[in-house]
Amino acid sequence: MTVFIFVASLLAAMALGMPLAFSLVVSGVTLMLHMDNFDTQIVSQNLINGADNFPLMAVPFFMLAGELMNAGGMSRRIVNSALVWVGHFQGGLGYVAVFAAIIMASLSGSAVADTAALAAVLMPMMRDAGYRMDRSAGLIAAGGIIAPVIPPSIGFILFGVIGGVSISKLFMAGIFPGILMGLALIVTWWIVARKDNVKVSPRVPMKEKIRVTVDAFWSYLLAVTIIGGMKMGVFTPTEAAVVAVVYSLLVGLFIYREVKFKDLYGIILAAAKTSSVVMFLVAAALVSAWLITVANIPAQIVELLSPFMGNPTLMMVMLMLMVLVVGTALDFAPTVLILTPVLMPLVKQAGIDPVYFGVMFIINNAIGLLTPPVGTVLNVVCGVGRIPMHEVIKGVMPFLLSQVVVMGLLIAFPELVMLPLKWMMAR
């Protein structure tokens, strides 16, 4: 009964047009009333505790770093450097999109920001070269969802805080699966676009390739600094976010000189607006998470899924199917914040490694960014590329399928996640 009350009150509040953060609070209060322990002090205290968390400080800093990277020209230089190396191949701009998506994913951790930057730069070029725009938009959208998987990932930060899992381990465990997602897109693009009659970019002399790559050196160095610093234990994920901000600011101001001091107010304001939405969502989710625990909802879910408890692989399949369905209706952050406290007790009881589950959970939620009707990344591509939604949905299908295949491969062979993690964490 408590599960029904929680879900029904949450959906009812959302159906009334209430913002999700408030809907989460409403569902929590409804549970309190049902259990006859309503107390405004508990609600306010959990709201404060939800935002008062040191690892969560990484979220606004990575948001700010992403704004500084885009404003400072770092993202554009990454695209240009990929273009001079692989742009002259048949379908080369597609490979550029994937390579650039992987590199940019290691800088910002935001699928929406990366997709917007890639679409703004590459879609006009692909249109002029004669590429099918539905397929091109689908590829760019699918490339954008690598961002929540490769560190620094805002999704891993949220999951780690809510689920009590090491964020550093999540970051390291996400590197190889993220690269695998990119390789799957490259293979899929080669299959679907190899016969297209499109213009290819002219072959660039080696001297020019080196010049453009050196120009992007400072952009690449940030990715090496963040990942290398965390692997060697120089700084924590939260401290890495601060390093990313300072680094991006200095590069934008004094090396690339595309950020002016007068621009900083607008950049900081944009990052603050986005961060405030995420932080309030987290605070509201922790109110619901506390009440979910008090109401013993995880135990009820365990009872429903008990037939699969003895087989971790089958349990993972069932959990991933559940998350995939939920992801079609909810956006990335709400799905992470709502389902994490519900599923983590079940994961631990089934004997599934929480870090492995976290990686699979975030990959699944990232795929949800491509599934209609919500499909946030699809909406970004539609807006930037000025393409109807039905065309983007048609174009993204081969790439969506390839990412689902990758997820299935990782479920069948958990070692693809855990073995690289052990190597990355070894010193």
C-alpha cells in the first residue's frame, strides 16, 4: 500500500504541473500523513541535510567549469582537432562527432551541455556536406549521452551521494564502459553511413594537423589532469571540480583569451541557475529517500523481486528493464534521485557490487535521455539543429540500439566494468 501511495502521490503532483522537486516533497509528506507521523521539522531538516553535503559541492563547480569551457573555446578546439585527423574519411564528420563527444565527456559531465556544443558546431557542417540530417542528429544525440558515464560525471556524483557509494570508484569504473559506448557508435555509424554520397573534408597537411592539435593541447590537458589527479589520489572528485573551474578560467582568460572579465557574471549566473535546480532536486529527493526507508518500501520491492534474488545476472536484467521503462517517462536526475534509495537495499541483498550497479544504472539512465517522450537530449538536438522530433527519433534508433547492446554486454560480462576498475584503482 505504501508503494502505491508514494507513486500515486508523486505522479499526481507531476500531472498537476508541479515542479519535480516540489512533487518529491509532496510525495514525502503524503507518506508521512499515511504513517501518521507528519512533522514539518523533519521535512525541513531533511531538506537542509540533503543540500548540506560535501561531495555535492562538485555539482555547481563542474557546471561552472562546463560553462567556462564552452565560452572559452575549449569545446570548439576539441572538435577542430578531431576534424583535421578523421574528417577526410568517408562519413568523417560522424567520426569527428564521436571522438569529440568522448573527449568533451571527460571535461564537463553534462549530456545536455555536450550535445548542445556538438550540435551547434557540427550540424551545419554536416548539412552543407550532404549528410542525412535525421541520422546526423541521432548520432550527435547518442554521442552526448556518453557524458554521464565518463568522469567527471554529475550522474555518478548524485548516485554516490544518495546511495552511499564511493564517487572515486564510480568515476574510475565508468571510463572503459564510456569508451565502449563510443566504439559502438563508431561501428554503427560505419554500417549505416558507409554508402552515403556525401562530401568529405579535404585532407589536411600534417603541419596543419599538428598546429590544430597543439592549439587544443590545453583542452586535452584538463581531462588528463582530472582523471590522473583522482587516480593518483592528489585530489577528491569535489576538489577536482574546483581544479576544473580554476583551470578553465585561466585558459579562457589568459591563453585562448576568448573569455573577458565582463563575461564572467553571465557565465557564473548561468551555472548558478542550473546548479540551483539540481541541488534543490537532491534536497527534495533526500526527504523522499528518508521516508522511503522509514516506510520500508525497499523491503516490499525485495519481496516482489524475490524470485530473482538467487541469480544476480537475472536480477540485473530485471532491474535494468525497470529503469529503462522509467527512463522513458522521467528525466535523468529525477530517475537517479527517486530510484537509488529504492533499489540500493535490493542490490546489496542480491550480492551485486554497488559500484558495478552504479555504472549500469547511470548508463541506463543516460540511454533514457534518448527515449521519447521525455528524451531531453533529443529536444536539445531538435532545438539547435531545427529538425522535427519525429525525424530525430527515426535517426537515433540505430545508435540507441547499439547502446542497449553495450548495456547487455556489460550485464553478461561484469568483468568489463570491474577489471578496468581494479587496474585504475591500483597504485
